[in-house]
Amino acid sequence: MAPHGTSKDESNLEPPPITPGGTYSIQTVSVGCKIFIRRQNPDGETEERLAEILSIRDKPTNAYASRLKGGIKQEESQAPEDRLEFFVHWDQFNKRLDDWVPGSRLVLSRDLEWPRPKSTPTPKKHSHRVPGKAPGKVPKSQSLLKKAASNALALKIEAEFSTPGTPISRESASPAPSSSLKRKAPHDEEEEEDEDLDADAEGEMDIDGEGEVLDLDGAETPQPPPPLSSFSKEQEIEKLRTSGSMTQSISEIARVKNLNRLQIGKHEVDAWYFSPYPQEYAHLPVLYLCEFCLCYFGSPFMLSRHRKRCNLMHPPGNEIYRHEDLSFFELDGKRQLTWCRNLSLLSKCFLDHKTLYYDVTPFLYYVMCQRDSTGCHIIGYFSKEKESADSYNVACILTLPQHQRHGYGRLLIQFSYELSKKEGKLGSPEKPLSDLGLLGYRAYWAETIIDLLLTTSDDVSIDEIAQKTSITHADVMNTCTTLQFFKHYKGQHVICIPESVQERYKKSLEKRKRRIHPEYLKWKPPVFTRDQLRFGW
């Protein structure tokens, strides 16, 4: 029987090679190895934890620091092992804790675990070849016919995926995955994306952006994909969620974090994931952001000089909600292009599944701010498509890390459903959700449904719950099933709330301090013409 936490396939593989501690140097460590590294735990104590090396680089030089503090002289005086930096993934830790560590934190006195050797595939028996012809080659005319047929098949599949019933999600679309994890710099992906543009000339085409690549010059005729009815959205989402990363592309997982810390107003936070800021800002110890226009700078002097000229005190949009010290602003991605792009770059630092940075024109942005005497400070935001065929009311949602665990995420979710009530539609967030987003939505759905059931004396159906809360029927059914609300009574199914769930709900009401008051929402659903919904022309 396989050990707990390992599959049967892994238990049958050969054990990874081990190099005893003290018999290797820091130059021996390579990408894919697992080694113990010193890290500081939340209690302030130093521990040695196993980590996997994902990338190695020479310690970057900070141009701004070298001007101010003589960084070149500092480089000469640093220890030799600190001239290398390692991007590591901590064993049994979340991906957002991946970080760059200097070489001096590697524990060379403990064992070094090498990557498990790949199993060599058994050679296939080849049929008798006709002399004079190279294996795998086809005549040029036949290759052109196969290429034309494959192009027609790709166009047909793309047309089927672009029908209103099965739209392609803009915010969750990912580039084609790479086949292996290579040692590379954080911005090597930009060069790879340029190489991918020539994929058609090399005989490959990415149909749906999720790694389905057709070999147009191969000897076999490409097979059509399975029908859409065989795909289960729930199974795919769960598969993505349990794989450790919400991204749908291996190349997104391979992207190493290129920013260390960000200073936004009076807060300084750690970046979680890769974000495609310009390369000159990639290796700074701190990236300084203007908290009102979200422009980014490499030094505090550049930021202070910008603040003297920047007269923006709130997001450049219409204020549609104000109550106490909270305000919501509505922004059109087509009108406020630069601000929305800066917001997408910032949010990518904390969302690993978000791959859209610059195409912001098809979206509306709703930004929640906290007001004081100095201006409106951004807390979080959510975006939604101007026209969604699947009735998604949220495309991307984020509460900035410095404002998390204060109930603001629930306010963002509640506000998105208040907009859906104004529109008279049922809404649901775009899938896949991040791990934190999934927890937030499940909690909101449960509290909203329980609150409606406890305050309604008459019997209600699933459809009535959906119409009163603007939550889709599928989300209502999934929530009630998860909480075990459905009971079989006298030959029919009824909704019954267990006492334990009611007690948890009452405790959550005592903790809840803020909520959205619909009477303070001054908003009408925007109406867009066909020309206004034509993007990229």
C-alpha cells in the first residue's frame, strides 16, 4: 500500500538520488533539486525547511541603490555565496510564499535531493520501411493538404467555442504551456511569447489557449476534440484547484516572482506572484506606487517628485456609492485605459491565475475606497464584462493584502450582487476562482441563503431564493448541498437548516460590522451600443 500523500505511480518509481551533506558546494545546486533552507517563521524563530529550487540567478544590481549608496562597492564586500539567488518553493507551503533567497541561507551540511530520474519509454516496433524514404516524412503536397484541413478544423472548433453558449473567458485565458521548467530569468517569457507568434510557420497551432497543440506536419491526421458534453466544469475547476495553482498554463507556473515588495501609501507589502512590470523595475528591493494614480517608481525620491505634480485624490471614475467612510467608483476600461492597466498590473502581484494585463477595454471596474482628509485610498476592486453571455457579474475580484481579514472581501461580493439586483439579472463569478475567492464566495452564499430562510415565514423554492438574492440556481443548489440543507420528508425534498449551522450564523452576525446599504447606491445599469462593444478595432 502506498504511503499517505503519495500515489501508486509515485510509490513504484525509483527513489531520488541523494548527495550527503558536506560533500557538495553551492555551485552543485541546480534547478529541480530539493535542499534545506533557513527561513524565519511567524514567531520570529529560524527554522530549516525543505524547499525545491525553481530558478537560479546572479544577484541583480540595483541601479537606483548604486547611485545613492554605492551599491558597486557593496557587491565587492559581500560573501561569495550571496552573489547567487535561488527562487524556491517551500515544501507543503502555498505557492504564494515562493520567494528569492540568498545563497548564504542554503544549508549545505544537510542532504541534497536530486530530481527523480525520468523513466525511459519502451521503444516501439517500427513497421518495414520503403527504401529511399525517410521515416516520418510525407510528400510536400500531402503535407499542404493536411495543413489546410487542420486549419479548417481549427477554425470550425474556434467557431464552436465562440458561440454564445460556450464563450471563451477573457480574464482566465492562458498562453500555451511550455514542456519543461528551464533555468531562466523572470522576463524570459516575453521572448518566448514573441517566438510563439511564429507557431503557424513551424507547423503548430494553439486552438483554445489551454495547451491543445496540433502537429500539422505529422503523419497522423489530427483527431477532433471530444464533444463539449463530455467536459465537466466542476471537475476541471477542482482539478485546477487541487494542483497547487489556479493558473491553466504550465508557463504561468514557471514564471518566477520578479518583485520583492511594494509600497502603496503608508503600507509596504510582499508581492506573491509574477507581474509583468517593465524589466527595469523587476529587481528592485521595493517598488513605490502612487496610491491614487497607481503609477510605479524605482525610488522614494521619484515618487515624492511625482506626488508634487499628481493632483488625483480618488480613482478617475464616477462615485456611485457613499456611506460612512466607504465609497465605490465605477470606471470604464476604455476611457480610463492607463489607470485600469496599472490596476491590473498591481492585482497580478496577488493573483496567480490572472493573465490579462493590457486588454482592459471590455471591462468595467468597481473600486472600493476608504475616505479620509487626504483622499480616497483603494481597498479592493472587482471587474465585470460589459456584455457577458454567461451572466457573469464578476470577472476578477481582489482585496489588497494590507486590507484583508477585515470583511472588505464580503463587501465587494455583496456590492456585485446589489448591482445584479439593479440589473434584474442572476449573477455568478467567472471561473476558476482563486482559493481565497472560493472561500469568500462560499461564505457569502451560505450567509445570504440562511438569512433569507430565517427571515421568511412562508415556504420558498430554489427559484424564489435565486430571484430574491440574484444568486444563480446552480450556486444555490451547490451551497445547499454542501451545507446539507436538503432533507427527504414525506416523499419530497425540503430545505431544513441544522441547529449547528444556525449557531454559526448567529456568531457570524455578531462579528459582522459592515454591510452594503442599497439605499445609498446611486447607479443605473450602463447601456452600450454595438459600436461601443466592438473592441480591438
